Amino acid sequence: QRRVHGGIALDNNNQLTHLTQILRLLQLLCEGHHNDLQNYIREQWDNLYSFNMVTEVVSCLRELVSAELDEVLLDIAIQAFNTLTEFCQGPCAANQRTLVSGNVCVDANVVLQQSYPLCDRKRVNALHSAAVQTLLSLLEGCNETVLPELMVATISLEHMCKNLEGMWEKIQTSVEEKLALAPEDEEMLDNSFNLFVLTYVLMCWTSNSRAERLLRDLPGSHYFHSMLGMIEIARDDAIEKVYFRKPVICNTLTAESKAKLLGGVNRDSPASKVADFYEKAASLIYEMEFYQCSKLYIDAFFPEVPSVLSRFRQACVETLPHSGVKYFETGSLCLSVLLNVLILVREIGCTHPGWALLATALGLVQGVCMLILCTLMKTFRLPLDLHEHQLGSNACFSSYSAEKGFDELRVTLRDWLLMGLRISSTYLWFPFLTVCAVLGVTISPYFHAFHLLGMIRRSTILQNVIQAVTVNGKSLILTALLGLIIVYLFSVLGWLVFPEDFTLVDRCQNLTQCFVFTLTSGLRAGGGIGELLRETQWGVSHSPSTFVARILFDFTFFVIVIVILLNIVFGIIIDTFAELRDQKQKVEEDTKSRCFMCGIDSDTFDRYVKGGFDHHVKKAHNMWHYLYFFQHLKLKPQDEFTGQESYVFEKMENKDMSFFPLGKSLDYISVQTCESKEVKDFDTSGLVSRIDSLEAAITRMETHFTNMSASRRNSNPGFGRTTTMYYR
């Protein structure tokens, strides 16, 4: 068989294969978004004759898509689109303009409208995907509406949405039921998502009502919108939008983890805020990977169930790793309340044997709940805390992967105790409650009363109250130690100077008893230790000198111990509680008044941007989308990065935070444009019109006074002479 391309006969077996290899070579020359080679392929400035290989590839592609494609030509067309994509990504603005001027959008539109029934369906899908990737590469780094408007006028949006609808029908069931996708379905999902992103970007740039209507009526639109991630990055004094597909693993990020990051990030300045966010993002990414792997192992552990219970089984697999502890804690707290109510009912005289049997059964359930809680904490919480605080000695804590499994996450008793003593008392609290549950069943039901303290872990307010005591625990301990020393000194002084006053109390027969009595009873007395000793009477019970010394002793103890030391302790607790409250209010105020990523105040967006500040932080600068983008880069092969993804990845490798849009946003640029337009309109039109109006008013006044003067002069000929004589 013979093919004719550009008037030259090509042999399918040899020259067409060579053409594919040449196109592949051109693609590899620009691999990694090498801007110098991208420009050199378009223009060889150091050669006598320059060949524009970009237009040559476009011409070759046009010849291919205008013919009836077979398997060989289809592969060449795919390679041509891949080569053109590599020419543009980076982005290389000059190559983008060359492709647009060469009407490559028309060629891509022809490909997207053809089904090529003679070719393999997988290869046709690959061709459509390559065409969409080329169109997306033309929009990379786009900050003007000219190119999107040209593409909307060229591309058939209806046919694109029709293709997208057909692909969605094939994968809808698997996606909605969260089933594992086959490689072919995963590839189809990627292709359909790229089509959706292309249509969405064109709609956003051109405000095209037709595209908006098509996307709104598209089946699966809600899913695609939920999986669409969008961030803004700063590069070369410009802001670029980056669209990506959020990894499914990001759905495992819990609200508690988000709140913990928001409350613990350094908010001293916008730069320190995003830098600390980047540092803490590693722990959140590890947490998402860990929970995703946990789901896989739980799914393998759970037995298969009938279809009626499949949804319940799926819910258990989805929620057990990150929410299982919370659910079982709530159940345990309800059981403890019911158990203690039964104990109180029994104490008031209800001796029915059924009450005791019910209490025993509930106690056994409580013990099982506590054992499950200990297992969940050891399996799903302890490895995360060990990784966060770098206490684990296992290498998998620094680079966790699903392939390693739980075998490398074994936690020793030493790790458990270390976590309980140094990081979180929770790891000692649950074993303690487990022992109480066992003792409540075997020895006495009164041990179940300790389970009521679980209310503290279920209430944020109560946790803040506890933190008010524990945060400054060192200061409280040192203050208490100082108070203990002062009380001991008062005990020694009182025992040596006023032994009769202490011995009459019948509890102070020696210095040790005197110290214990002063410590336990003196602090509880409202007026100090003097209220508990023998009453002082002038000249009766004490001599004048002893009476004065006793008065000074009682008054000094009251002032130093009761007034000063106790109020110091109370002041530390109250100040700590106020500090925690102020810190929480500061975080809430900063979150509501300033964008986390760019640091621009909310009033600016509320004044000019459609949707206001809430729309900006949820769409343009959603901080969690930046976290999802980091995970997206981690999962995506580096040789498949776009130019924007390569740029951010390189910055991340160098720990350079300059890609964050500090003080910049496309919304803010529109704000500045509006403000400059207002100033310009005021200077050129408003001010000039007011000056013109003022000049016209002055002219009218001069004319009016001239006419009045002339009319008076005509009606009274002696008016001017009389006035002149008067002034003389």
C-alpha cells in the first residue's frame, strides 16, 4: 500500500515508522519543558536557513486528520499531538501563538468529532485524549481571553459534551459505588475529566452561557465539579491558574486534622503562615496515605456479605480508620451513663435481680468497647503520632506506602508508654478505663463511675478547661512547691514560738503533725491558720510580747499564703484560660478577615469580587486544594507533568515557597483594575466635566450681571453719575 503526504510517496512499512520516530525525537528534545529547545525547534537563529518544525508538524497533522485513518496513521496522529503538546507546555508562549495561528484547534476539533470505526476503540480514545491534552497545553499560563474565545468559536462544545456523556455512562456505576476501577476505566475517567476541565476552563475565561448550560445539564457534572481542584501560582510576576484532578485519597482527610492545622499554624506573617502550612502538609499527606492503606486492609479483612448489607460493609470500611474511635467513644459514654443510672436506682432500694443482671451485661459490653478502642488507637492513631513526633524507629514512618502494609507498623509496649508519658495521656487513659471496666464486672460496679470522665474527650470546652491547668503545669508545680516550703517554714516557726497554741488543738503533738495540720487545715480556713489555733487574748492567754508576735504570725500567714500564693495559682489558671480563648479568637478572626494563601483582607474581595471573600477562599485560593495538589504531584509520574506542575515540583524540591501567591491573586488584579479605572474616570471625565460646568456657571453669572447693569443704566440715566458723585 502507498500513502501520499505532501506530494511524496510514503511506504507504510518503513517511512511511516520513521515518521513516528522523528516525531518522538522532537518530543523528547523538549521533554522536561526545556524552553531553549522549544524555541530552537521553531527558529534556528544560528543557522543560515531556519526551519519552523512547529508548523511542519501541524501541516503533517492536518494531512493525517484529513485522510481516512488506519491503525498506522492513527498512531502517527497520536504522536503528532503528543509532540505538539510538548512544544507548548512550560508554557512556551511563542509556540502557543504559532500553533494557534496554524489553526491546530480546527484539526483537534475534526479529530474529536470523528469516531474512526475501522480502528481499535482504545486507540481512538487515546487519540481523543492526545487532542484534548494539546488544547489544554494551549491554555497553560493563559491570562487573556483572546485564545479561549478563538477556541470556543472553533471547537464544537456540543460534540465534546456528547463524548463526555458517553464516557460517563460507561464508568458511572463504578464511580458512584466507589468500586475499584479497571485500568481501562481509570484511563477513561482521566480522559473524561480532561474533557470536562477543557470545557470548564473555556467557560470560565469566556463567560460563555452555552458552555455553562452544557456543563449544568451534563450527567456526572456534580462528580466532576467535586473532583476538580484549582489553585493559583505565582511565576515571573504573573499569576497562573492550575487545574487538576483531586486524588481520591484526599477524601480521607478529616475535619479534626484540618482544625488542628488551622489552630497550630504560625500566623505571625503571611509568609510564615504558608511556610508553616507547607511544613505541616507532609504530616497530613502521610495521614491520608495511611488511612487509604488502612481501608484497603480493612476491606480485605472484612468477609463478603450479601448485597443487602454491602452498603453497610462499605460504610464500615470508609469510616472505621478515621472515625471509628469517635463512634466507639460515644457509645462507651452512653453505656457509662446508663450503668451509673442503674447503680443509683439500685442504691435507693430497687433490689430486683434483673437490675444486677442488666448491669453485668452492660459492663461486659463496656469492657468489649474499651478493648476495641485500645485496638483502634494502637492501629490507627499511634503510628500517626509516632510519625508526627518522629519517635518511631521504622523507616516506613518517613515514606509510607500501601505496598508495605501493617507488618512494618508494629508498635512495641515501649512506644506505647513513651507516647503516653511524653505526647498524649490518651494512650494511658484507655488502658486505665479498660481495667476499670474489668474491675466493674468482677469486683464492684462502682468502678464504672470513672468512665463518665470520657465526657472530657467529647467536649472541646472541657478540653480547654483542662488545658488551662496543664499548659502551664510547670509554673503551677513550682508555685505549689514554693507554697509548700512557706507553709513548712510557718509550721516550724509556730511550733517553736507558740507550742501551747498548737498542742491545744490536739492534732499537733510534734513538728510533723503540726506541718500536716497547717498544710491541710490552714489552707482551707478562710482566715488562715490563726482561726484554728487558741484564741488570742491580751494579758490573759498571752503576754503582751507574745500577743503581738501571734498577731503578726496570723496576719503574715493570711497575707502570704491565703491572699498571695493561692491567688497566684488561681491567676495562672485564669490567665492561661484567657490566653487560650484569645488565641482561638485570633485564629478565627484571621481566618475570617484574611485569605490564608495571599493574605489580602476580606473587605477588598467583598467590595469588588463577585461572591465576595467566601467565593475567593473556596474557589480561587482554597488552602486545602494546595494540599491536594501536593498529593497530586506525589502520585503523578514526573515525565507526565505539565509545565506548571514541573515548576511547582521544582520549587518544592528546593524548599522555595515563591510559588505561593503572597499578596497576589487574579481576583485582586481585577480589583486593582477596577480601582485604577475609577481613578482614571474621575481624573479624565468627572473632574473635567465639573470644571466645564463651573466655567459655564461663571459665564452665565457674568452675562446676568452685565444685563442687569445695562438695564439699570437705561432706566435711570443719572444712575452712573449719581453713584460717581457719591463716591467722590
